Amino acid sequence: MRNRILDLNMLLTLVTIADTGTVTAAAERLAYTQSTVSMQLNRLEAALGVPLHEKDGRRIRFTAEGQKLVGYARKMLELNSEAIDDVQQRQISGELNLGIPEDYAFLLTSVLSHFNRQFPAIQLQVTCRSSVELVKQVQAGNMDLAVVTRQARSPGGEVIRREPLMWAVGAHAQPSLTDPIPLAFYSPGADVFRDVAEQALTNAGRNWRMAYSSQSMTGLMPVVAAGLAVAVITRNMLTPQLRVLDERSGMPTLQHVEIALHRPAGRPSEPVKQLAELIQSHLTTGD
């Protein structure tokens, strides 16, 4: 590179490939053709003079140099967004009520921090409840925005992220995986997790029983960690207390769940519009 300047569009493509795992999925998310995504990745490698990836079937596996660059790319894209926001910042004030299930709150840590820096005059209230309850609050006009697990029985909302589901047991103990398999779910609001698990087990000809239920994943943790039940979690719910069961366990593969953004009908206020755009940007790119 004569001017030693990295192209942000290429870096965005790189990060999107890292988040989605394949050129096809990255092209779909970016609204590019697959050839464009491949070309940008190859041009980035040519500019740097080092291999950044290698093929692993359909998936893209990054080299050590590629992984390093993905980390830098995330920081550069974040700084680019902050620069634009800071220059274009307007004095927006008001109140905003955001809802999110407790087990997804961690997804918005950087979003809320960024939003507070950008719009310090806005009074933001965050409410943690089940997805079902939050959607009802939005529909009733009592909540400005809600990030929820999309419900199969009442989809709605705008899908902004897809999370893989997986079976989890205690890091050092697990129950017998013979039928009926002891499962633990948190409720209410975990209908999607339960529906996906039940469908997968039924298709595999397996039987299960409800061993434990709680109002949140936090309440399930001691039981699952003690090896008394199997839980269904998203990748981002994994903690040091848990261990994911791989395909050798004999448990069937689980489908993804969709995370959706809900907002009331009608024209949104400026604070709601700004936070919605920020959530879409961060969660869609997997930050």
C-alpha cells in the first residue's frame, strides 16, 4: 500500500465475514454479490501482502493475521461511527423507555454506553422483563423500544440478529442423556427455546421431561451447573459454569432463534429513532 491507508468498506466486509462465517451470508447481510465480497477480501490481502483467510468447506477460517486484523477493524469501524456521530451531534433531549430480557441485556452494553455519550440529555430507562411481556408493553404504547426473542406465535418486529441455540450442561457435571432427557427452561417467555428444543427432540425420536424451571437463566444456573439438567442457551449466554454439548453427545442440532426490535406504530420521536438505529447497527454486525 503506497499510502498505507486501510479501506473502511473492505474492513466492514472483513468483519461481516467474521460474524457470519461465510461469503454467502456476508454478501446477504451487506446486500453485495458474493463475487464483490470475495473480491474485497482478496484486495485486502493483496494490499497487506499477507494471507488473511483459508477455506474450510463453505466457511471462512481466518489466519492469525486475519484474526488480528478483525480486531483492529472492529475498533476502526467503531471509531468511524463515533466520529460521524460527534460531528453531526444535535442537542436531543427527552425520555426513552427501552425493554430487553435480562438474559440479553449484555448485548446492549456497548450500545447504551455509546448512546449515553452521544445524547447525555436523554433520560433513558431500561426495563428487563420477558419477551412476551415487553412486546405487550410496546403494543400498549407503554414502551418506546424492545429487543426481544421473536415469538413463533406472534412474530412481528424487525429481525436484527439470529442467534444459534445449543445444549448446555455443567462445566464439571452433567445428567444422563438417556430418555427421558431432563431439561431446564426459564419461563415465562422462553416458549421459543422450548418449542425449538421439543421439535428437535421429537424429530430425533427422543423423549424429555421438565426437570426445572425458573424466571431467568440466572435461576437455572445452579441446577444445570450441578449436573441435574440440560439447558438450551444462545452462544452469548455461555458462562464458565457451563459447557456446550457437541454433536458427539447424541443430542440433535438446534435451530437458530431470531432477535427482533419492536416499536410502537406511528412516527417515532428523535431519541427513539436514534437509539433504534444504534441498536440495529451494533446487533446486526454482531458487536
